[in-house]
Amino acid sequence: MRFLVPFSLLSFLAIFSCSEAKEDSQEIPAESFRNEVSATEVRVATAESKSFDYLINATGKLEALSEVKALVEREGYLEKVQVLEGQLVQKGQVIATLDRREAEFALDKAKINLIKAQSELEVLKVQFQLALESKDPQVVKTVQERIRVNSGLSLAEVELKEAELNLARCEVRAPVSGRIANIKFKEGSLVTKNAEFAEILSTDQLLLRVKVLESDVPLISSSQKAEIYPISDPQNALQGTVLAINPKVDENGLVEVTLRLATSKNLLPGMNARAIIRAPQSNSLVVPKDAVVFRSGRAVVFTVENGKESKWNYVEVGRDNGREIEVLDGIPENATVITSNNLQLAHQAPVKIVTE
């Protein structure tokens, strides 16, 4: 019993001391705790109103400005292929030949028929000499025409021209200047009339066809400048201009835009490329893209207040160009915005501005 009383007294004193300590801790202001937390080092920028280049990014494939098919104009065996794929040819150049023997026989026959018809014409002239000597020009003209027809000369002349044309069709010629692509047949192949022998691409001028969002179409106009980055050389930009805008929106809400490249050096049709079309926007409030973070799906920009404290600002953002982003509402012009260490930053957290 003599140990029990002192123990109870000690317990009472301990509880009373803890209660006092708790009450003291509640009386300490939150500001003192904030002062004890070390300041977060941040980099800052200024929200500026300026001209803002919105970048429209799209990818597509390069095409030749002109792609023409070289056709075989008559049936026959392909005797010789005179070009290789990638070879540069000129308009009218012979690129392949068919077996000519049948066409040559037909031409020889047509020449013989022409000579025969000319002989028959001379015989008929003798028979109709009196009519040909008539003083009436109309009579003479009519007789001459009938003699030509009856002798077979008119038909023989037509058949000769047809035979010459068929012989010429044994040669496949380039319809335009350019480079040979996709040769379809080998020597010895039997080809049909109007079969495609090869394609000819005008690789000195290339196009890039890309698909852009329909919402971006109002920002694009003919002759607008663009930067083009081929996949084969993504570090060096090539200059391009908008050539055409398809007026139809596809089922995915995309519109085709055609760009013309200023150069085709080291490029080939079919290569993949990325285009950046610049659409200048004037008088936009702009901040670096790193200044915008997202909390619970909403855009937030932290600003610096009094040079030492962060402030949480919900903002409405517009377009961005990869480096900067438009702020439509939420912060004033010339506000000092935080661009680093802001992913986990809290409202009214102490910050220290660093410049290095």
C-alpha cells in the first residue's frame, strides 16, 4: 500500500504534463513550421504577351510530283529491256522493244499493196483520160477521187500508215522525263496490249502528303511555310510550302494537306517524313511548357508571391508548340511562373529562386 500511493501520484503528474505539452503544441502557429521547412530551389520565367507560333505536326510519305505509267501499246514478246530501275530517262527515249518481225512483215506487205494500187491507178487514168481532160474542174475532181478508190490506192495508203504505226509500237518509249521505277516484265515475257511496263517518276520535285486535324485546317493556307524532316535525316530541316488542301474531311476527322519540297536531294518517293507547319498566333499570353503541371486532370501554374512563396493557380490553356503554351485564363501578364521542381510543389510552399 505504501508503494501504491506514490505510483498513482506519478501517473497523475505524467498525464497532466502530456496534456500541457499537447496544449502548448497547438498554440504554435503553422507559420513557424513553414519557416522551419527548407525552401525549394526553383527556376522561373515571365508570362509574356507576344506572337506565338503554333506548330501543326503531321507525318506522311514523299511522292513524286509526276508519276506516269509507261504502257506497252501492242501485244508481243518483250525482246529487250533497255533500262534499269532508278535510271534517269528523257521523254521519248526507248526503254524497251518487242519482237518486230510480225510488224515488219505487215509493213512489207503494205508497201507491196501500195505499189500494186499505184499501177492500177495508171491503168484507170488511161481509161478515163477524156473525163480527166474535161474543162469542168468539178468533173475532173470527182473522176480522180473515184479512180483512187477503185484502184485501191486510198486503202493501200491507209494500210501503209497503220503498218508503220504498228512497227513503231514495238518500241516502248518514256512518256515523260524522270526515273524508272517498278519494271513489271523481263526479257522474253509475253505482254498484252496496254500492259504497264514501268513507272516514271519526276524525282526532281517531290511532294509530301500529310493528314491534319480538321480543327487545325483554318490555321493553314496555301503557300504557308513548313519544315520537313525526312526519317532518313531527322536532324536537318528542309523547307517546304503548302501546295494544296483537300476540301473533304475523312471518316477520322482528318484533312489531307499537300506540301511541296524545295529540294529533292538524297530523297526518294515513298520515304517517310514529318512536317511542321507554322501557324503564327498574335497577342497570346505565353509561358514555358514546363510551367504547366496537371493536378487531378486540371492545368496548374505556380507563381512566386513576395519573392519567396509559391501560389497555386488553376489555368485554362490553349495551343502549345512544344516549347511554349498559351494561357487563356488564370494568371496575369508579367506574372513570375515557376518552371522547375513544380511537380510536387504545394500552395504557399517556401521557394528560392535560382538563376544558374
